[in-house]
Amino acid sequence: MRFLLCIFILVGSLGLAALSTPPPEASAPAVEAEEFQIDPVHTSVLFKSRHNNASYFYGRFSDVSGSFTFDEKNPGASKVEVEVKAESVDTRTPKLDQHLRSPDFFDAKQFPVIRFESTKVKAGKKGFYEVTGDLSLHGVTKSITVEMEHVGTAEARGNKVIGFHTVFTVDRTEFGMNYGVSSLGSDVEMIVSIEAAKK
Amino acid sequence: MPELQDFVRGVLLPGFLAGIGLALVWRPWNRAPAEERAPKRAWAALFFAIAFFASYAALFEPPPRPFTGTRTLGGVDWTIWIALVAGPVLFAGSFLGRFAVALWALLAGAVLFAVPRAMVRYHWSGGEAAVWLAGLAILLLLVGCATTGLGRRTERASLPIVLLIAATGLSICAGLTGSVLLAQTTGGLCACLGAAMIVAFWHPRFRLEAADLSFVVLVLFALGLCARFFSELRGVDALLLCAAPLAAWMPELPGLRDRSPLQRGLLRCFAAAVPVGIAVTRAILGFEPDPYGDDYYDY
């Protein structure tokens, strides 16, 4: 009888223990990385370059696409892929756009896509991430690191949207774009502001 | 906007290199009795190749080396490398007699394979690529045969002048239709042809050999492909530029053959200038200056 009672207590306590111990998922919930699709309408890719060594000149690319995986708790699991069509360069002046698409600059027929693909993401100061990746431009692929600001997260039309912003400088001569360096300079500042919706 | 240093690097440098090379080589030959003169070699192809590469490297930077994986080469990069290889190869080929034609065919194949590669990869379907490449091969063959055929018939400097007209036309059209880089690159070849023209006036026996002409045709054709497909040169204008060496056959027509060498030479240059002039005029008319007086090459 005592033996049966011991068995009963043992089984019962094990059962209680099992019930009281939450499953591992509940105690340390694994944060799933979320996948986002870039919203081309609310995403801007601008560039700023010197002109005649006298002023700054701005232009934009109107065809941007891409996606990213974002894991706020584990930034290392995040991944970014952005593609910009070189043909979509837009300065509000068709003649200048034509020149920028020519072999003098982006050579858009031969190198139609400007692409950034991250290889490493790590958390920076609060709300910022250091994103290292391969930038392919004008037939050259180079590793660059940019600091991305997590602008915010919100609900829009029943879906989660998220925004990032970064400003970085590219030396265009490192990408084989050597035309007009004396008057336009070699450094081009890129301003990238991304809005993306959860897939 | 091209500056004085661009003129020095892109015109004076290649002109000087090609001119000095040709003058030094041709001087002793010209003095020797005819029976002791060495067989004609493609010296111009060799010096043009060196001068053309030097001008591009000085204007911009040496093109990226092929097959290293550091950069995808564009049409202009391939043109510069093919030109640098073609010069010595065609020079060597001028010792080989009939085999020289095979070398030219190989180089022409390299131009058609490498220069419009991006069009095949990104813009043309398989069928379109086959049609385009076949058409371009026929056009290159036609222009090549027309130009080398002229080499045996032309008077003193008229052939360098015909080619200089065609090259200058391409340079102007390329500059007016979107690419100063292409205009300046072509300018290097114009300078080489200008130097050959001066040497031709100086040395009465100077001639551009078939291999020299093949070199010029290959490089001009490759640059024309870049201007047509990667910049905004219109197809009609590209064909008009290709028509220059064909038009230069005009003095061979019955009734004109018996004219004096000077008249035939002038007629040849004038005939070549007509299609080139039309192409350049069309490019000028199509060029819209910026309303603020800041033409596109200033951007």
C-alpha cells in the first residue's frame, strides 16, 4: 500500500511539475525573424554630388525593389537585399538623365542593376544597426558598411510596416566611374530611406 | 566639359606617339632603293594600338584587366583591350601572308563576342541576338572589305583622310548623343589617323597596309557598337558612318577612273564626307542645348 502511495505521489508530483513548468517556448520565446517587402512608392534612393565644384546637386532613382529579414532581438539573423534599376535615374531633366545613363556614368545598358546584399548585420547604438554588405555598381562589387537607423514600426492597413534610413558616401572612381572627376568630384553621397511591409 | 589637359592626353599624346613611330620606321625605308626595301609590314597597326591605349589610359585610367573577376568589363573596356592585342597580332600577321586574314577574322569574332555582350545578356532574346550578331558580322565584313580594298587603290594621303573623316564623325556623333567618354576615346584614334595623314604627306611612298586598315576598321566598328547600343547614337547615323569607306569607292566608277590622282583623291574624300556630314548634321539637330545654356556635357 505504501509502495502504491509512493508511486502515486511520485507520478503526481512529476505531473504537477510538468504542468507547472512552462514549455521552453513560453519561457524564452524564440523571436522569429520577420520578412518584409520594400514598398517602392515610399522608398527613396537619392544621391548628392558636387557640381562645378560650386554646389551640390541631387538626383534620385525611381525604380527600387527588394526585401529584407529583420530580427530585432537577434540582428545577426537579419538580411537586406535592395535592387535599383540604373535606368531609372531621375534628375527632372531628360537630357541629363540620358547622360547619366550613358557610359560616362552609370552605363545603364551594360550594368542595368545597382544591388546591395548584406553579409552581416549587427546592432549599433540604440535604434541603429551596422549593416555590412556587397554593393554592386557599374560592374564592380565592393564591401561597404553603412549605419542604418530604424526609424519606426507601425500598423498600416492591417499590416506591419517598418522604416529604415541611411546616409553613406561612395567613391565612384572605385567603381570605375571616372568621368568628370575634376568638376564633379569622386564622392557621391547616397541617401536611402526604406519603407517595407511585412510579407 | 573637356579641358586643355584632355586635349593633350587624348589628342596630342596619341598623335605624337603614332606620328613619331611611323616617321622613324618609314624614313629608312623610303631612302632605300626599291629592290632593297623590306616587304610592307603593319607598322601603323602596332603604333596605333600603343598610342590608342596610351591615350585612353591617360584620359581616364587603364581599363580593368579581363578575367581577374574584380570587375565586369564593359564594351569600351573590351574595345581598348582588343585594340591593344590587335595591333601586335596584325603586325605579326603581316609576316604570315594569307594567314593574316584568319587572324583578322578571329579579332572580328572577339569584337562581336565581347563588345555587345551586355545586349545579349540583358536586352536581346536568343533569336534577336542571333539576327543582330549575324547582321553585324555581315556589316563588319562589308566595311572591312571595302576599306582594305581601297588600300590598294588610293592616292597618297587620301585613305588616312577618309578614315579620319569617318572617325571624327563618330567622335562628334558620340559626343552629341550622350557620351563624352566615347567621343574622347574615339578622339585618340582620330589623332592616330591624323598623324598617319601627316606622315603620308611627308613620305610619298607611305601607305596604310591592309592589316593597318583592318585594325582601324575593327576599333572604329567596336566604338560604333558602343555608341549605338550603350549610348544614344541612332541606327541610321551609325549606318551612315559605316557608309563612308563604301562611298570612297566613288572614283572607281566608270568615267571617273581616268581623272588625275589629285582629283580622284579629292573626290574620294568628298564622297566619304557626304554620309558622315549627314550623320553629324542629324546629331547636331537632335542635340538639345540646355535652356540655361549649360549643355549636357557640363553636368
